[in-house]
Amino acid sequence: MRMVLSGVAVVVALAGLYFAYQYYENIQEQRRLKSARDAAAESARLAAQASVPDAGKILRSTPDSQIWIDACRRAVYSEPAWQMGWQLTSYRCSDSQFMVSWRRGSGATIANVPHGAVVADDGNTASRSSPLPLPVGLQGTDNAVALRAARNALVLWSQVHQIAVAVSAMPAPQPKQRDPATIAATALGDAPPPPIPAIQFSFAVPTAPFALSFDSVPGVRINEMQLDDATGSAGGDSSSWKIAGIAFDRLTMKVWADKQTARNPVFLSWIDRNKDAGFALKHETIDLAAVMQLRDGQGFRFSNRDADQPQQEGYENRAEALELIERAAYYRASDIHFLLRGQHAIVQLTVNNDLRHFREYQQEKAELLVRAIWQGLVTTGDAQWRDHERQNAQVTGEKLKSDTGVTSIRIVRGPMYPAAQGGQFMVLRLQYANTVRAERRAGLEVLRFPAPPHGEFLLPKMGFTEQNIAKLRHIMSMPDGILIITGPTGAGKSTTDYELRKEEARVRPYLKQIMIADPIEFPEEFSTQLPVTNALDKAATAEQFAEAMAAALRMAPRMISPGEIRGAEVALMAFEAATTGHKVSTTLHVSDAFLWPDRLELMDITKLKRRMFCDPKIVRGVVAQRLLSPLCPHCKVHIDDAPGAVSPSVLAALRTWSEDGDLSKVYVRGPGCEECSHEGTGPRFGIMEVVVTDARLMADFIDRGTAVARRNHHRRPDADPPLLETAIGHTWLLAMRTDALWRSRMPKVDGLKGQLLNALGLGRGGQRVRQKTLSRKRTGWWGRISDAADRKAFNWATREALYDHLATQNGNGVSVEDALDGFAAIMLKRKRRSSAALVANVARRMREGMPLRKAIAIAVPLDEQAIIAGGEMSGKLGIALDLLISSHDRVDAVLRAYKAAAIRPVMYLAMTYGVMWAVGEYVMPSIIQGLPESKVQGMGIVMYKAADFSQSWWSVVPPLLCAVAFYAIRWSFPRWIGPTRIKAERYFPYSFYRDIEGYKWLSTFSGMVEAGITDVHALAHQMATASPWLRERLWHI
């Protein structure tokens, strides 16, 4: 028996060895075949790459788009619109050729055809082709990127410039023949690599495209530019410029990184994402010093330009600046205003003493242009550019074309608000040889006035009377002179000055305004703001104010606001501006509308004598104002219950204002209550006395003194009452009708006012609704229930309606508090008392001094709070709210699509389980009676087993396991971090979570940046509230 078993074991061992050998030979044969196939494929790939042009070679052999466009611009502007009766009809730039066509006009002859033009057979048209004036020896920039990135950059560029761009893929050229390596690769199943991918694009613009910048679109080349039916100007007034180009892809890209970066999860994730998207990036780990050397010194640059390229760029910028000045001269502009506002820049012209909008640039491009003017054109003056100093210079007219008629250009430049973000101005005064016969060149496009500021005039809503507003409008309609706004600190002088000048910009947007202040309080798009900085004492401040005023007078202003008269030098400059035909609006710290001459004389009695400035054509008007607060109707204290609160002399004087000396309805400020947030007062309003000067008033100031001038003016029937009389009138009104006045400051919604007051606990009748304390932190189970109720009452549908309402009302000039009260009334009308109470309390807390972000904090997510805060800080709350709504809608749309895609498999699985259960419960018992399981074969057995499984307890296990896995994965989404997580994000569902959260982050980040928050602050805020997964990625950024 042992012998038999031994023999069997030997046979089995030999058979195992034989089969192992056969298996080994089979594996080796497969490896040899795979190696041959790979070698053939690699040969095919190399052969295909050798026959396909590289993107870098193509881009280096053609000029950059901006250089090509500049060459086309020079060619276009060198052609006259009319020449001996021949009218220019079209331009076309193609590759390195420039073609131009003419049409014969009435009276023209073939003998007078433009030089070098070829006349057509019909004798009515002529054309000429010439090389483009490209720089000699110029090479292009190898800046090709992944095709998807080039497409995205092109789309973004078109959105920034508001241009509709048509993009299409180029058809791949078919190879004429195949080499043996390609044939072998195809036979083994591997296709050769395709030719280099590229996309074509085209668009049309109504005006000349020479100011467009393609620097932000890498890998792009313009190869055709055409204008048909030109009207005689290079701008193409009534036609469209058609532009076409191509964007190339890069087949391979290599990335160098130091050791620390190579282990960075963000870097590895970036590599993997590009790989998943089809862009294989080869990365090599080297030392950090070698990386810096490659980046800065040894040929690896963000822009592969040669050593002469900076000089070439300087020539191009100077040529563009000259073209801009010459174009302005053809309009017969007296001044050119460059205003660089930190994020963008505008160019305005003064034509016939009116301001006109001319061009817009990106900040970086505008900086290059003004520096090119200063450093490349200045002939007299300091040619050294000084960022934070005001400078003056002059340019001779010989640098311009003779047909402009310009003999010289005077330049003044310096910093403007916001100086920290690169804000600066440059004003060019153009002097012409013959200004009497100077005429604007025909065929130029019409220039519009600058856009007026949004909103409405807010002073009527601040408590000032119609008589006050009418007098202010009369003063502002004067062509010159000073308006002085007086009052103590905190009286609202700067706000009144700002609103008056803003209304002036709405009514007369063609007037150039310059504002000088220390510091700048209100960012103003409608004026040029010159800040006074680094003044160590009062004398230095006055000196800088005087220097800024002197610079402003050289900037062709129509209205100047020196902010505040603090010294004699500023006052003298303000009077000089008013005397020389400028409007001047300023403030002065004085307690009375008639004490301003005394205050000015106290500054310098020698230089500022009232005989010098008390002239109705110099000082047009004076305003005195105060801010008053009504007493809280719930905690006010009667005068008899507060002995000592008011002195006896004041009480005696107050009795003289009553017919019978009765003070029974006079109250004083109480200790405060919850209704007024323990302030004791309500929202403030303004009172004002406006004095329109005339010769009689000024004569009284000079000859009889201030007291007589005041008394005589108040005797006039049209004079405003003194501030004291106006204040006493409000005091008696408050004493007799305090509750009515308090309630009248609520939103006036027809039919809902009393109902809203009662619902919010501010009326006398009705049941008081519980007040929501939005700023108090709730704790405990009741606090959690209250917070949940607040969030339900303030869900996204309600917030979206509120944001839309606030954005609309803000655009119409309505204050946020009034808009909130109006929305609360709407919610109450719809029987949504909780929502109404929330919104009303937000409005109440804003009136107490809270910003909107803090007042609404507890019921609004943090990302929405950040966007609202950015809108408040930048003064663009309406735009920020619109961005918030649009970004939320985009994220919701993506989430709905992904949720729908994820729910379908679950539904199918549940339906499958349901079908299996129904078959096992109702169908299989009948089948088993006729066909027992023992007689079933093949797939029938599977059906029987599935029916048994559906009826057993084991059928519950897969759903339970799926549920556990679902919750585990969901828990790990925001918490799991590290390199393993990065690898897991290649697969579903972590790739799904990465895409969704990345899109939500990007939408929120872009909304915060567009709302006015800087990118660093936006990232810091997002990191503070981000999950561990998102924080890990944002930290590296």
C-alpha cells in the first residue's frame, strides 16, 4: 500500500512540475509579445511626433498676438481715410501681410489712385498688399498650455471684455502614408498619437480692437483681422472688426519641484487631477536652489522673451501712448485724464470744457502707458518717476504728428486714492498752435459723458426740509463760488458734502470733480481723490493741503472740495479757486451759520480779512447743521420726575417757547430699555439752516459785524429759522407727540403699519410677539430648539427673497434699515410672523450701530456672512447680494444634478429587492408546487436560491452593510486627510465629494473677492470655518 501511495505522489509531483513549466513558458511568451508591442508603439509615437510640428516651435516662429495687433494698428493708422477722391473701404491683416482696399468717389480719377494700389477691371475699386511692419528678428513666446486651460482662459477673457467668442476644434490632418513602425503599432492594436491639438476662435467687435490685451490668454495667436465697409476712420464707426486666431496645445509638460513640494498633498493632487484629465505631467525632484535658478536665471521663465524684449515692450507702450494722445488731439481735447483706481483705469478727455469717457484699461496696462509717457516722452522736467510724489513736466509737440496741431503738452501726475493699491492720476494739458480755427476731425466716434453714480439724493430722507433742499440746489447750480458747511464734530458735515457732490455728479456728470481730504472718508468713483498723508503736525497738514490744492488747479477741475478748511493756506487756496471760476465745496468747524468770517479771521487776520472774501460771488452759501435724537417713547422720563436733569435757567428759557409756560408734556432722556437697546433715544435725524448770501448780507458782515448781519438776515421772510428755533420746535413736537413721531419712523406700508407695530411689540394694542435676540448666544436644549426655529423661519427661500429685495432697494437709494422694515411688513402680510420678527430685529440692531453682517449672523451661514461683509466694506452691498444669490444657485444646480445621479442606483437597488421579495413571496410558491427544486437545473437554480434568499433574514445583511458603509464614508468626507485620502480621491465617491466641495469653495471664494474682500482675507476666513479636509488644501494656498 505504501508503494502505491509513493508512486502516486511521484506521478503527481512530476505532473505538477510539468504544468508549472508550461505556465512559466506561457508567461514568458506573453511578456515577449508585450515588449515587442510596446517597442513598436514607442517607435510609432516617436515617428509621429517627429512628423508633427511642436507647439513651442509654432509659437516661437510667429509673433505674439499683442505685437501682431500693434503692427496691424500701425499699418491701419498709416492709411488716410480719403486720398484724392478715393475712399478707403476695408482693411485686412493676414499672417504677415496687410491688405487695404479703396472705392473711387465722385470726381476721382484713375490717375489719382493711391500709391502702389492696383486698380480692378471695373475701374471703381483698387487694392494694395504690403508686409506688416513687424519688428526685425522678433521671436514669439512659447507659452502654450493645456488646451483646456487655453480654452478656459479664452472664455474668461471674452467675458471680461464682454465679447462673444466662437470656439471650434481644428480638424486633424490625415497622414499621407504610414511608416513601418506605425503599421506595426496599428497591427498590434495601438494607434499612433494624434497630431498636435488646437482650437480655432473668432469674434467681432464694433470698434477697433487695438486696445484689447491678449496677455492673459496663453498659447494664442491672432492670424486674421478684417474690417469691411470702413467709414473713413480706423475705429470703424458703423462696421464690425472680425478677428480670428488659433490656440495650440502642448503635448508634454515637465514640472520641476523641490523635495518638500514633491511631498505636498496639494501638489500630488494637482498632478493626479491633470492625469485624470488627460494631461500627463512629468515631474522631477531637484533642490530648491536649482528650482530658483531655473525659474529666475537659466532660461525657465513665465514668459520666454529674449533679452531685448523689455526694450521692445517699452517701444510698443510708447507708440500706443502716442497714438492715444494723437487720437485725443483729433477730438481737439484740451486735457487727457488718466485715472488709475487700483483694479482698473479709465481715460477721460476734456472736450469743449466738458468731461468725456474715452477708454478703459486694466491697471497693469495703464501703469505701463503712464510710465511710458513720463519716461519716454518728457522733454522738460524730472524724468525720474516717483510713485508717492506729485510731479510736473512738459512734452514738446514735435513728438506728435504735425496734423494734430499740438505745440506742447503740460503734465501733472501723482498719487490718488487708493494709493495703497496703486492709485494714481496723470493729467495732460494739450496746447494747440491755432485754437481759433481748430476743428474736430470728421468721422470720429461720439464720446459719452462719464457714467453718473447710482442711487438717489438722500438728504431729503435725512430730516431736512424742502426749503433747505431747494436752497441747496440753487447754490449748487451756480457756476462758481464756495459752499461752506459748518457744524461741530459729529454733525454730519462730511456726509452732507458727499451727498451734495454726488448729486452734482448725477445732474452734471460732465463736470470734473477733485476731492482733497485727510483722510479719505468716502470712496468716490465720480471724482479724483487726492489724499493728504504723512503730515506730522498742523503746519505740515496745512502745507500739504495747499500743495494738493495747487496741483488740483492744474488738473482742469470744474469743482474742488478741499474736505475741511483747517488753516489760512487752505482757505486762501479755496478762495483762489472760487475766484478763478471753480465750484468749491468744503466744511468748517464753527457752531453757527454766521460765525464763519470770524473763524477765518482767527486763522490769520493779516491774510484773511473779511473785506477780501465777504463777496456773494466768492461765498455763495453757508450751511449750519446738527443731528438730533428723539426720545424713546417707552422709557422717557417726565421733566417733573427728573429733578436736576435740566438746569433752572434752561427750564425758564424753555417756558418762554410755550404760550402759557406749561411744561407738562416735556420729557427728558430715560435710563433705557430693551425697546431702545438701553440707549434712551431713537434713530437720529438732521436739522439744517441754509444761508444764501447776497450783497446786503455781505455788507452787514463788513460794516456792521456778525451779530447785526445775523439779526438782519433772520428778519427776512424767506430766511431759514435759526438752528435753536428748529431744535426747540422738534422738542415741543416730541413732547406733545412722542409716540406718534416714534411710530412714524417705522416703514410706511399702507394698511399694515398698525398691524406691524402691534406684531412687533411697538404698538399699544394687540399681542406682543416674542423678540428674537439675534446677537445673543443661546445654550441648552431650548437654545438649540430656538436656533432651529430661527433657521427654519430664515431658510434659503426667505433669505433669497430678502437678498433680492435688499439689492433692488439699495440700487434705488433706499437705506438698508428701511428696506429691512419693508421686507418685514411683506412677511407679516403673508402671515409669516417669525420671519417678520427676525427681519425687524435685524433692522433695529442696524439702527443701533451694528453692521448687517453682525445683525443677521445667527440665522445666516458663515460663507454668506463673509460675502455680505465684503459688500459692506467695499460699498457695493447690492452687487455682493446679487453675487451671493447667483453663486448659491449655481452650487444648488450642481448639487441637484449629482444627487439625482446618486439616488438613481439606490432606487434601482431598492426596486430589485422589491421584485425579488415579491417573486419569492407570491410567485415562487406556485412554481414550486408544479416544479420542485430538485428537478431544476442551470439558471433556474439561481432563481430558486434568490427567492429563498429574499425570504430569509440574510436579505437584511447587504442593506445594513451598505448603510454602515454609507455613513462611514459620509463621516470621512470632511475629516479624512493625508496622502492616502489623495489617492482615494481618484475613485468614486471621494472624487465626487472633491469636485462638489471644490466647486462650492471656488464659487464662494469668487463671490467674496468680487464683493470686495481681498484674496488673502477671503482664504483666511474660509480656513477658519473649513472642514479638516478643506483646511489642509487651503493651508498650502
